[in-house]
Amino acid sequence: MSVYRSPFERLRQTYEADQICGACGHQDTDTEGGWRVSTTGSRVQYQFVCPVCDAVETRELRLERRR
């Protein structure tokens, strides 16, 4: 039996597999922290805050309506 995961959930899992801080190089293995996601409807933003140096990694997707 498979469990449905939205494309956004699958993308978040991809980001969580690679939680390395670009500022200090810390590799976070904590599965409870991870990437936070927020959306405005036309944008989906994923953010990761490094637990060591508090640097913020941000990835953003912009969604466009097809005409």
C-alpha cells in the first residue's frame, strides 16, 4: 500500500536529505528540525536555519499560471 505524498512534500524530503549549512559546513542529522515551508499561493519557500551558526538557507519556487 502506497501513501500519497504531494510534490511539495517530496521536494522537502529531497532538501532534508542534504542538510549541510553553506555558511559553516555543519551537517544536520536531526530529523525533527529540517526545512520549513511556507507559501503565498504563487511562491513556495523552503527555509533551513542552521542550529550551530543560525545561518538561513532559503530555496524558493515561483509558480506561474499557464495561459
